[in-house]
Amino acid sequence: MIPVISYIHRRVIAFFAYFLWVLLVLYPDPMMLMRSIPNAMNPDIDTQAVASIAKDLPDDPTFIEKKVNTEYVKYAVPWELYGVPWYFPTTEEVLRLGKGDCQGRMLVLASILKAKGIPYSIEGSLDHIWVQYPKKLPNPLENDSIVIARRNLGTLKVEMPKRWDWKESYRIEKEYFWDPMPTNRKIILFGGILVIAARRLWLIAIERLLEKVKTTKVRGWEVRY
């Protein structure tokens, strides 16, 4: 008798097949994702990495932030720098490349402010992470109404945002994750998903056919497989 895979078993196998395929296409080196998770949970605020920069800067956080964003960390997304959709670097990695996204800029700015003894906190929304410091002026991407997490003196506080513009979030996430993704990776990603889906449909068709064949009678005898 040919065993028929249960519906639940089949669903579980299909889920893991899709999951593993997407993971391997997006992260050919899964260790990059594994390194990012602890880095994101405990950002690497490294005063030694920025010591040579911090000593030449004034004690003006607004001026320092402008220098970080325009000179020390030119904006670039992980697809451009690391070939993956998301990567949370260390401060040294950001400075070595001289490029980074909002996470990289946050690391360098926070490290400099800490090195100079300027108070700060790390704040994040659904789409962005930044450094908050005294007298910093709010802007559409960095303001109290969209904060979902704050980290101050090592303490993390999670809260509900007071406001959320889902259309703006969609635009930001699309420009960050999807638009810069290499075309060949998009083709490989969806090609593999279609192959997995086609194989699953083929197995379902075979199972249904076997169910019908099992009850077929040949010369008055019921044939069981």
C-alpha cells in the first residue's frame, strides 16, 4: 500500500520548503542573519571605534549628526553593501565601509555622543531608527508620535505608536527592501516558489489519483495498492 501523506503533514512540509527557499535566496550566508539579531537586540555603541573622530568634533550634537550623515556614513541599504535585505552591523563595520542605512548612522552618532559625554537615547519606529538628544527638532521620520521603542542607558521600553501612516510605511519598506533587490535574485526567488508550488500540486493530484485507483475493480476483484 502506498502511504498517503496527511493534509497537515503536507502543509508542514510545504511551509518549511517555502521558508528554507526564501531564507537561502535572501541570505546565501545565513550567519549574516544570525549575527544581525543579537546586534539589533544590543546595538554596538563603540566609543573606541569613533575615538579619533570624536576628539576633533565640537560638543554640538546637531553639528555632529550632520557630519555623520553627510561625511562619515553615506546612505546605502544592505542590498548595496552586503547583498542581503537586512543586516545590523557593528560600528567598526560602518566606519570601515563609510556607508550605511539608518542603523549604521545611529551606531556612529550614538558612539560619538557617548564618547563626548553628551546624553542621548536610541529611538525607533516601524520603519526607522535614530538617535534622540536634547533640543533635537522633530521631523516626519523622527518624532515622538511614531516611536515604538526607546533605549536609554541600556533599558529598552516598548510602546504603541500614537500615529501610523501605513501608506508611508509601505513606500519606505518597498524602497528599502524590494526596489534595490537585484533582478536575478527576484527571478530566483519567485522561480523557486513556483517550482515548490507546482510540485505540491502535482503530489496532490497523484494522491487523488491513487485514491481512485485503490477502489478500482478488475474482473470482479477489488484491487488494493
